[in-house]
Amino acid sequence: MPHNELKGEVQKIADAHRTIQDVVERFIVGNRELVELIMIGILTGGHILIDGVPGTAKTTISKIIARSLGYRFSRVQGAVDVQPADILGVRIYDTEKHEFVLQPGPIFANFVMVDEINRLTPKTQSAFIEAMAEHQATIDGISYSLGDPYFVVATQNTQEFEGTFPLIEAQRDRFNYSMTLYHLDRDQEIEILRRDRDGGLDWSLNERQIRPVLSTSSIQTMSQTASQIYVDDAILGYIRDIVVASRNHDDVRLGLSTRGSLALHRGAKARAAIEGRTYVIPDDVVNMATPVMSHRLILDRGSEMGHLAVDHIITEILGSVEVT
């Protein structure tokens, strides 16, 4: 694509991002970083894992963005008694058609929200792996295509351990990006109270005000545009050195995978696009390092026992690598 044409298409991405942020801010206080990360995930086809305590508007933000994009939204609530069939769906016999037909589960959507995924049993958690990796679900030996586009946001409350099943490394690696959400600050908290006092938190009323601002075809075009953002060899070397440093860090037992390396590369390109640039700069890589690395790095036991924060290690890794 010629540079001038690419620049115009990239500006559309930046404008769309600002529009989505404005829509969300009409109904939600704070969490701009989460909205940005979801947009990056949608542009790159990467799924997102969110850590955080309940009540931080994760589900509401997801609903607003899905509706703004014209996506079909579904939600799964994690619980130990949820079975794979509850998520995938079942094939039932139609007596009129004299054949088995699919009764699809909530996984058949464009935007799937999985609340408290670590409350699902490992067998049920694994039902999402094929869906996230291949955008299909296999039921009774038959593969069914899922939504196109297809995007998953999963949440987990890592402060609670009773009745939970931590995701294994292979499952965490399927999520391109992650984020930890915290409670709002003092100013944001009082703003929430004001909105509640003035009747501004009624979702049943707010939901009807949200209209799609983008189409599926325009999102697919934007994804293709983001993939064409220029990345200099020096930036590629910078990404490589960060990945290698994560594997060689003294406190890390398992560093960034190749899938993580690709997520860092693609995420940096998408961030450049929403910033309105046709090229990646080092700050794009740095900005995406924590979302890509924090759920993938596995510390050695000594570091875990010492409660050495993953964020601290990521900062050390970034500080040890320079763009050459």
C-alpha cells in the first residue's frame, strides 16, 4: 500500500479508537488502558486475560465495546459445575428433520466474555483452547466454525484460591495480552457516586443508547492496515533481545515463548496505528511489554517464595536491553 494511502487508513484507526474511548467514557469512569488493550487485541486478533477484583466494570466495558463494534456478545460465568457442553453446545435430534442439529452454546459469538475462568475445571477451561487458536469448536467429532471475527476476554480473581483452578502455562500462552485491574482512585470513586446519585448507572437505560460506530468489514480492513505498519530491523532486534533476556533472567524459570514474541511485535504495530503512526517506535514495544509478558513469565521457586513481582522483573529486563 502506498505510504499516503496507508497514512490515511491509519488515521481511520486512530479516529475509531478515540470514538470508542469516547463512547465508553459516557458510561464508565476510568479504565482507559483496558479499552486501549481491547482495541489492540481486536486489531491483532489476540485474546485478553484480565486479573482483578470483582466490581471493576470489566463486563460492562466489554458489552459497550462489543455493541459499539456491532459484535454479537455472549458471557460465560465460571463455576465448578459448568461443563464443556454448557459452553460449546450440544447436538440434539430433530424429529421433524430426522437428523441431529446443533444447539450452539455461548462460545458461538463474535465477542465472548468468560468471567472468572479460573473457577472452571481444567476440562472445561480446555474447551476454549481450540476456539481461541482455530476459531472453531469440535462437538461429537464435528468441527463448527465460530464467529468471524472472533475475540475472547477472560477474567480471573487471583486473590481467591478456594474453588479455583489456575490456568496452566499452555492456556495462559493462548492469551496474547493480559492486564491487572485495581480499584478506582479517590476522584474516580466520587465520580461513580455522583453518577449513581443522578441515575447514570442504569445499564438497562444506557444500553439502548449505544449504537454501532464501526462495521465488521471496516474492522477487518483496519486489522489488515495495522499489519502493514512499518517495523525497522532495529525494532525487530529490540523485540528479539527482550525475548531472549526474559529467557536468561536469573529469577525466571520459563521466559517468553515465540508466540509471545509475535504478540509483542503485532501489539506494537497496533499501538502505533491507534496513535496515528505508520511506523513502530521503541515506546510502542515498551508499552506492550507488560501486557505480553506478565502472564507468561514463570518465576523460579525462590523468587516466588520471595514474592518478587513480575512487573519488577519486566522492568529489569527492559532496563537491560537497548535499541541498537
